[in-house]
Amino acid sequence: SQQGEEDPQALSIQEGENATMNCSYKTSINNLQWYRQNSGRGLVHLILIRSNEREKHSGRLRVTLDTSKKSSSLLITASRAADTASYFCATDALGYSTLTFGKGTMLLVSP
Amino acid sequence: DGGITQSPKYLFRKEGQNVTLSCEQNLNHDAMYWYRQDPGQGLRLIYYSQIVNDFQKGDIAEGYSVSREKKESFPLTVTSAQKNPTAFYLCASRTSGTGDFDEQFFGPGTRLTVL
């Protein structure tokens, strides 16, 4: 399987702190995407980074991609309690016509 | 409102019964997807359809069936052959079924429980 793997599995921080989640994958990709899932809900797309990009920003989110190491990181700055959710990376692998999701990182932000 | 709707939100099934989960989108998207999510796990692909009247098996298609007769609808049937169907089911769509994968839009999910 070309499934991505997030690290850590769970992360607990205080409001105002930064949260960093990592994703590793196995095959060459067209792009990598990050999604957020609140408990019991559907996933929401956060950001997409293409294989020729190294860094991308969206509001308080910063995503990096290192294709040589086959890894990506998602940084959420100045976390809020409302950021509490699970975060998934998904890869669009070369030669495949579907996204492959990792198992996710569960983030808990305490007030 | 544009988006993806799934119904019902909760579904209970007796062993041996077939049940059908509804997924409708009004985003005019060509491609639609069904995923299964177990507690603490990621999403696993059941079936997908890149265009009307065509669909392909995903990683865990056994015990499931789909149809794609209309662009906006992609129902999933969980058959009695699926031995462990209790899970959270998510439907998704994207603009095109080909080319680089852009953003996927997800429905709110259906939680299926076998009694």
C-alpha cells in the first residue's frame, strides 16, 4: 500500500501553542493534501501542495513538502480550542487515480 | 446550498439484511467516492466512479455494491456478504475523475451499526 502515515498519532497542547504534524509516504506523488475531521463529521480540505512546491501557507497553516524524504509537515500556529480535530494527509500518487489517506493525527487543544 | 448530502445519518441493520446508503451532490462533479472509516483509522476506499455509468472497485469492495445512473447520485449497498459492516461511511466527490487530484469534497457521513 502507498498509504501515508501521520506522526504523532495524538497530540495535546495548550491554546496559543503551535502544533506540528508529520506525514510520510512511500511512492512518488503529484500532490499531497491535508484534511481536517471534527469528531463524527466529514472531512474538510485544508491545503494542497504540489510535488514541485516546497512550502505553502494558508492563514495559520503552513505546509512543507520534502519529496526526497517523502515527507510533509503541517504546522498550525497559535492553536485555538476550535482546532481540536483529527488531521489526515492524503497522497495523489503517480499512476493512481484515487487519493490514499493516512490514519491521522488526533489534536487536542486545551483552553 | 451546494454540497454533498448523505442519508440517513444513523442506520441500524440486522444481520443478513442489505442496506443502501444514499449520497447526492449538486456540485456538478464527475467523480464520486465511497470510503469506510473504522475507529481511530484512516479512510479506506470502497468504490469510486469517475463518470456516469462507470465505477471501479477500491481496496475493500467485497460485500459492497454501487450504481451510478445519474451524475448527482452514487448509492452504496452494504450486502449481507459484508461480514463486519459496522463503521462510519463517507461519500466524497471531486470535479473531474481524471488528471491531477484536486480537492475532494466530503459529505457528513452515515454511521452504520449492525445489531
